[in-house]
Amino acid sequence: MSRRIVIVGNGDIPDGVAGTIDAADMVIRFNGCRSAGRGGRKTDVVAVCNTGRPAMEMLAGGRWKASETVRQTGEIWCVRASEVFAALRAPLAESHPDLDDFCDDHTDGFRTFAEMTGRRLKVVPAAVHHAVVASLRAFDPAPYVVPSSGLIVIAHVLDNVAGAGDHVSLAGFGHEGWMWHPFAAERRWVDARIAAGRLDRLDPPSACWRS
């Protein structure tokens, strides 16, 4: 049986797609899941930025842990492989000294939370990060630090999660945000895979599945 997989970013969600998202077999959201509501409610996977301040904020206190989206999810994906970010620490200390806690790894905190609450925890393989970096070169990115978590998850789903016949859609991806992600190149990377038929964007009035 083919599956319907929707990856929902934290950008603007168009009207009319919530029902389509909630009808999917797998819905993946990010971090604090700001997409929930306008972008439907179903959440099967929460992909988290498991390094630096975003990770600390999610793990501190109980707001993120007790949120509706986290309560219903069965899996937590740590997007940043520890070995990749350990290798980045020294060069970033010279090139971007203001990012002093950027590579701090909090994977163990998410693992403990997952174990205590009966959820599965997965770490996106370092090979995905390296492959994305290599493939982005074709789109002439401006100087950047790392690809966005969204792009890493899209690549991981296309290469390691979606099977033959599965249909992968995106919503809530404006390809803009933190200045040290290569968003212009990422948009072109995504558009190339849409053109190749590997995924699509949910966008009314055509917010429906391909046959």
C-alpha cells in the first residue's frame, strides 16, 4: 500500500489544506510545531533541532513536552547528527564566534524524554547531511553555515523513508528565515525535485493527491 506523507514546515500555511494534511498516513512537523492549527492537527513525527538554544528551550520545563502535537506523536527525529556538528565546532569558533553554543549536542535529552514517554527516537544519519551539502552545490548557494532542518528532513524522507509509490507533499515551506541557512539554493533544490515528480507542494485549489 502506498502512503501519503506530508512534511509541514513552520512557514505560512495556505487556506484549505488542513483536512488534506490530517488525512495523510504520516505527518511530520518541526520543533514547536507552529504549523498545527491552520495546518491541521495530526502529528506522527516531530523533527527537532537537537543542538544549541532551540534544543535547550524545548527540553527546559514542560511546555514543549506537554504540547498537543508532542503528546500525540509516536516518533521524535533528531535532525542534526552529533558527529557533523562536533566537526563544525572548531571552524565555527573562528568564522562565527557568536555561534558559541550552536554545536552543543542535546540528543541525550531528547532520548531520555522519548524513553520515559514510550516514544521512538531516531537520529537522521550524517550521510543525509553530507549528501545535501554536496547536492546544494549545483544551485550556487551563498556562504552559509548549515542547511535548514527542513531541507535535511525532506532529503531524509525522499531517500530513506518514502517507498515506491509513496506520495510526499510539502506545506508551510517559505524557504526563508535564519540568515545562515542557504534558503535561495534550498528553494531551487526543492523545485528541482518537484519538477522531477518526487514531491509536490500542497497549495489550493489543487490541494489533493495525485492518482
